[in-house]
Amino acid sequence: MKIKITKPDNILFEGDVKLVQLPGTGGKFEILENHAPIISTLESGDIRIVLPDDTEQTYPIRGGVVKGQQNDFMLLVQ
């Protein structure tokens, strides 16, 4: 699935991932391939992504939103 993590002044990440773990306002949650359509708010914490080669990357955020469907997700973060 494809994700794009964008801050107001730059793009943090754009590409294919196997999994993304997010700090939702109701607690952490994960998005995997073929996830149902979603719009959710995010709170301070870390975004963790797992790339197709099983390497992981982490991005600290102060909040934001996630929106996506059909294996294409956009994260707008601070």
C-alpha cells in the first residue's frame, strides 16, 4: 500500500509500506493492506512504518490526521 506523510513545510515519507502504526486520539492503531476507508485524528507520538523489505522507520509527530482508502493513505502531521 502507498502512504504519504506530509508536514506543512515538507514531505517526510512517500512510498510503499507493509504496515503503518499511528498514535490515534483513542490509542495506537495499525493500518495494513486492504484496510477499510478511514479518516481519523492523530495525537502526539510516533508513526512507525514497516517497509516491504521489513525495515522500520519512525517519525515523531505532535498531532495530525490520516485519510485513506483503497491502499492509498495520506497523513497530514505537525
